[in-house]
Amino acid sequence: MDLALSQELFPHVRVVMGTVIGLGITRLLMTVAGIIQHPMRGKVSALHMFWVGSMLLELILFWWWEFALRSFQFWSFGVVLFLMIYAITLFLMAALLSPDNISEYKGYEDFFLKRRNWFFGLLATTFLLDLVDTMIKGEAHWTRFDWTYFAQVPIGLLLCIIAWKSRDRRVHLIIVGLHLLHQLALVLNFFTPVP
């Protein structure tokens, strides 16, 4: 595919991905707005709110990093399908943090801990999807990263397994804290505009 056709296709792909990501952001923001509007409806949890913040950042980072596909020339239905699966996985994580109704639970934390297998299964999937996404973007993209980027996959998968097995609130607070620190390090490391 020539560069002109590729540059014409990219905005269409980005709009569809952006729609799915926007729906995830909307779900999370509606949950936060609901908590602000009705603070007594469900017991608010720092653990849950940290994951909501982390997921908001994750969705924004995904949208930003996919801009690296603007000069991608090897578009196929498989690549577009892969990107949509990645975006849908992120949306599902946002939806798991934004339940429609928590009346059968003791609060947001209880809901999160009882649905943690789904959440951390999807989070583990995103680590693998991100690795494939980075490879799709090519050597010019992945050479921007040092060894810590590639170490995040096995470390992230290990933390997902620990979180999957543990119901201990302290373990989950440590894991979300590490995830937020990792995200903030990425933001600070790539605070410069994309060339």
C-alpha cells in the first residue's frame, strides 16, 4: 500500500478506535460523576478509584500511542481487527470498573474483588496485545524503548496472576500503585511530542 493511501486510511481507523476508547472513557467518567452525585449509593473505595484513574490514563495513553500508526503502510483487515480487539479489551476493563448496579455488593471494592479474575485476565491480555502492537509499528517505534518496556510484559503478567489469586486488599493496593507508577514513568519518559 502506498503512503498516500495509508495516510488516507489511518484517520478512518483512528476514528473507529477513538470511538471505542471514548466509550470506555465515558463509562469511567459516568461512574465518577455518579459517585459524586450519589455518594451514599455505593461504598466508595480507594482501591477502585485508583484503578479507575489508572484505566483513564491507560485509555488516553492507548489513543496517544496509536498515533504512531500515522505512517504505517502495511494495512490489512487483520491489522485493523487486531487494533479493534485491543481497543475493545480496554473498553471491557473500563466497563468492569463501571458497573451499572452494585446493589448486590457491599460497594465498589467488593464488586471489583469479586470480578477481579475478569479484570486481571483482560489486563494480562493487554500486556500481550501491547507487545504485538509495538512490533506492528516497526523497529523505528520499538527502538524508542529501553529494556524496561519489554520487561513490563513478564512482570505485568506475574502481577496479574498474583492479583487474580489474591483477595487481600493490601496486595491489590500495591499492584495498582505499581501500575500507576509505571504509567506515570511512561508519561514522563515520552512527554515530548511525537516527531
